[in-house]
Amino acid sequence: MAKTYPQYEVEWEDSYSSYQWQEINSCINEEKPSICRSTGYLLKSGRKYLLLALNISDIGNCSNRVIIPRSAIRGIWPLERKPK
């Protein structure tokens, strides 16, 4: 089996964009960042970001990665594995 990685749940603020024309007052009063939650294996905890992967394999591959800037993170919680 490949190296094991700890699992975490991360709550973070995501950027938001819109492509529609709107009145400026409508934009100012309506828009705000989305609050997201991601869970995965913590592959790297850098000074500026976290790197999570949803899947890891026994041959050392990973998929469905997300890089989350630390400035966007609202909370981090470890996920504990329960023995079978």
C-alpha cells in the first residue's frame, strides 16, 4: 500500500463571478462568496495553501485534487477512521 495521508474536512470561501449585465446597486447588494466544504486526503499543507485529493490508490496515484488558499479557509477538522 502507498503512503497513508490524514483525512480532513475543510470549510472555505469560494470566489463568485457572474456574466450577466445587471444594475450596479443590484450587484452590490446581492453578491457574496459561496461557503464550500471539501473532504479529502491532505497531500500537502503549504504556507499559502492546502492540497486535498478525494481519491488515492494503492500504487501511489491520486485524483480529484483541490488547492485551497489558506486565506479562504474558515475551518479545518480532522476526520477519524474507525477500525473495522
